[in-house]
Amino acid sequence: MRSTLAVAVAVLMVLSGCAGFVGSEESTPAAPDGADDTPSSATDAADSAASTDDAPPAGDAPGSGDAMAQSPPDPDSDRLGWEGGYWYNETLSVDQSDGLNESELDAVVNRSMARVERIRGLEFEQSVPVEVISRAEFRNQSAGGGANYPPQRRAFDNAKFEALFMINESTDSIAVQNSNTGASVGGYYSPAEKRIVIVSENTTSPKLNEVTLSQELFHALQDQQFDLTRYNQSTQERHNAVDGLVEGDGNYVDWLYEQRCDGEWDCLEDSARGGGGDGLANYGPYLIQYQPYSDGPAFVRQLRERGGWEAVNAAYENPPASTEQVIHPDRYPNDTPVDPIVTDRTSGTWQQLEPEGRPNYGELGEAGVNAMLVYPLYETRGQTQIIPAQQWYNLNESGEVEEFDPFNYDHPYTDGFRGDRFVAYQNDAGETGYVWKLVWDNSSQAGEFLDGYERLLQFRSAREVRDASGPGTVYRIAEGDNGFADAFRVVHDGDTVYIVNAPTVDQLSNVRATQS
């Protein structure tokens, strides 16, 4: 799946109410230092000028921008930078004003495959079917994705986003996320179906954006070379951690590809580009899902700077184990996360939810906790900033948001994160509660998080319950306040923070009994 990064940054800036002081959403960020496509001691020759192994014959090299009478001769065998009869810098006679016919699409796909090979130094093993559809058609497909969700899985998902104060109890979180998908995705590669779908904003004759195509083709190449289906992505944290490599590598290649489209390559564009956050139903889940797209390219670039593309390739055998390792690349791979355990201390009719098709617990990770504390910035259009906008947006020397790594998911409130476990419960009345256990490197860093979380509770109009018994501090959000009416027990125990939630103060001990 690819979100259109530049558009997403612009939209999110406007929605946070901060576009004025961080730069115009129409500005073009400068290239990040060290991210050019010139060779270095740690950079593959595949990223430099053409070599004798993958270049068209001398005198016939295409790419000048002029139409060619004929293509250069095909090589005797397949090689990097040539696919399906097309060289990476070959000029195509393609007119997509009324969409692409079959032969035109075939030519564009093959040339784009050759270009991806040229940049990344990996060979496609086979071609991949590509379909271009309209945004309206994709929205229709996405809308029905949650119709048959198992009830316990739906209840679990609702509880998770309620815990993040992103989607309240009265709203279907699955429907919200499906709506987000229909609005934000620019294209996707399906490992199960081995095919690519590109989403076009043109409704009458869907058109193709070649940079979007390049990333989805690269995902197909990743799957062929590294088998993307083998990774455990069963929780949000594990999904984002692996995507720090998978999407990070894809977006880094995407960025290098786009630089060449602005230079020596002619590339197809879809002038009606959209997606990337425009028209989302809720920006909270999007902020969590966006983290690998923001931090991943910088993570992969640092791997490449350490040991070339070979170091990036090697990481597929040992992908990031946490979003912390992607947010802080210097902590990969040695700073391993912990796996907290939540013992069942329920009573009465409360029972743990067992969501079908996924683990019976959640992990939100450093990315999820950070997004939770950033979300009020967007909900209030900048009026409430638990994590200030100046610390959230990565700005370049011109004061504009950096397109390559736009958002800073590192903050003192979340630094030192080691691991978390979220467990949801339901009683016979259909009410839900949860226990969220978060572990940090030390007590001081756990206290930093607690400071941010208490500010979030205050933003949600929570009031401390003075006469509540048991450990920690008990809060209550009254009915009608933001749709998050509930009771909360917050306990700071050394390097660990426990958050217990129930519909009422009296039921907190039924969700998790206190110990003397």
C-alpha cells in the first residue's frame, strides 16, 4: 500500500492548523542531505552511471527525451535495467490522455521495472499484472471490507482505538479505517494475488502515475526476492515494525525514482493526484499507519550508508522488531523490545475478548503511543498541542516540512519505550473495558509518559476521583464529554505504567482486581 507522501504532509499540516508557521503546503521540500543517488563507498554501482553490464549499446543509448525511431537491440540475456524489451532510460511513445491501452500499459510497466532494477540493483524474476482503477471504484471496494467482521474482533478494535482516544465508543472503528483506506491509498501490491492495483483520481479514463507504479513494482520485487508473506505482522506494532523496512525501502526507492523523473528520465504523471490523507474519516489511525512511511526511508538510508544495498538486503533476514528500532535507527538491531504479560484478574461477568483471526492482545508500540499524544493537534486544528507542532514536524533549513521524513515520532513522552500489551474485556451487558500495560527503560521515562498521558486525560475533561480506593490515581470522564465517558485507573510502578478502563469507577476492580 502506498500513501502519497507529499499530499499527505500538506493535508495534515492544514488540518493541524499549523501550515502558516511551518511553511506553505504547496512548497517543495529540499532534498535531504546524503539521500542523493550519486555513488559513494557504501553505495551500489547500480545507482551510478550505466555500467557495461546493464547499459544499452554505445551510440544507441535512449533517454535524451527525443522520440526514437527504434529501440536499441535486446541483450542476449536478461540483465539489470532491461525488462520485457525495454531499457530503463528508453523513450516511449505513450499517450494516456484517454487512459492507457494494453500495449501502452505493458510498455510503461516493463520500463518501470527496468528502472526499479537500475536503482535498487535487484532483478525481477517475473512480471506482475497491473490494473489501473478510479478512486471511486476503489472506495466502493474498500467500503465493504468490514461487513462480515467477527463481533469479538470488532469489539476489540473499538476498545483499542477508544484507549487511544481517537475513536469513541459510539463509532465503528472498522468502518472508519475502511473509509480511510478508500481515501488515502494511491496503489497497492497484493502478495496473495501477486498483482498491482494503481488508484487514479481521474474517473472517466483512469491514468497512471509512474512514481506510484514504481513503488508497487518494487514491493513485487521485494516479494520475489525476500518473500513478504513470511513475517509476523499480527499486531499493529509488529506490522509497523516490519513495514519500517518494507515500506521504508519502498519509499526510499520511490524517492530516488522521483529525483530521476525530475532530471534525466521522462515519467508519466497523473495530474489529478490525490490521496495521502485528503478526505479521511479520522486522522488518528492514519497517524499510526503513516509512521513506517515517515521513518522507514531514513531507517533504510542509514542501513545503506553503513553497508550499501547489501546491508539493506541482509535486514530482510532480521527485520526491525519494534517501531522504536525504526524511529531510532541507531537502536537496530540490538535494543530488543520486551513482551509484557497481563495476568487475568477479572471478576463477575467480565471475560477477555478473543478476537478471531488475530492474537487476543494488542501492541501499539512507540509509534502508537506517540500518535495518541499527537492526535489532539489535528482534532483541534492546533489549539491543543500535547506534543507541540514545532517538535512534531521535521523542518528543513528553509523552515519547510521535510518530505523525505516529515514527522518526528521521537519525543520525551515516548522515548525509552520497551514494549506494551493491550488486553480488552467484555461483560454480559456488552460493555467493554481494558488493561494496557506499558514498559519503559526506567522509572523516570515511565514518569515522562505519564505526564503526557495525564495531559491527554485533562484534554478529554477527565476529573480525578478523590475518594477512590486502591493504587494509583482514578479518573472519571462524565457522560457527554467527547464520547469517551469512562473510568480510568492509572498506576505508575517503577518502569511500568498500568492503565485500567471500565464503564464506571465501581467496575474498575472487576476488570482488574487491585492487590494489597
